Amino acid sequence: MVEMSRRGLLTGRKALAIRPPWSGAESHFIELCSRCGACLDACETSVLRTGEGGFPQIDFTRAGCTFCYACADACPQPIFTQQRAAPWRLKLALDAHCLALQRVECRCCQDACDTRAIRFSPLATGVAIPHIAPEHCTTCGECLRACPVSALRLERTDER
């Protein structure tokens, strides 16, 4: 699947397929998912959509994930881990084309972040620059949706 941001469309960069939270490693998910759509129907924010091959994946252009666990509860397959575990192994990253890094005042990501994981440090000589506090980031995706230039992305930290 080609990334739907402007940059992804121009470069043909493959987008990271983010599966529902608590669904484990990609290979585990693909092996066990029957593509029945029960998780999509249960999703309270409609952040889940049918992706490549008919497998459900997160689409942060629609909404952020509230981590309600409804997708896991609705799934008839033994795919999902317990809710007390980390929902997924992702981290937030900032690309160089961020407006603030280009000296254009923008704080859309900070405004969208309920946990205040994105903060801006003022500079005496210009526009404040963003910093990500990973210990506060839930990887809910609200900041990705808010960024007008798609300068934020989620990266896998490792497979479970």
C-alpha cells in the first residue's frame, strides 16, 4: 500500500500497516485473522478500515485510537493479547519537513495531543521547535491526523 500523504504519493514509499492494538506481531496477525470484519464493526471511532489483502488496519486520517479494546472483544480468533499489555510496539517520529522545523509557526500536533507528549521549546531567534516525550506518548495517532504536512509518523520499535 502506498502512503497517502503527499510525500508518500510522490516517492511511492510503502506505508506502515498498523494493525489493531494488542494484535501482536504482523506474522501472527496475518496467520490468524480471518478478515471477518468484526473488529471494524466494533471500532467506536472508525479508525479501523479494510487494508491490503482485506486485513484490518489503522487509518489515522479518520480518527485516533481510543484503546477501547472493542476490536479485541469482537474478534472471534485468538489474536489479541490482554489489555494490560502495551497496545503495540510503535514510537512517534518527526520528519524534517515539519513546519516548525522550517521556521513556520505551527502547533497543531501539540494541540491534538491530550497527554502533552509533544511540547515546543521556545527559541530566542525564531519559531519554537517540537520535542517528543516518548514516556508520555500513547501512540493514539491524534497528532498524525492533525499535522497539515504529514510530518509525523509511527515507526515499529520491534516485533513481539
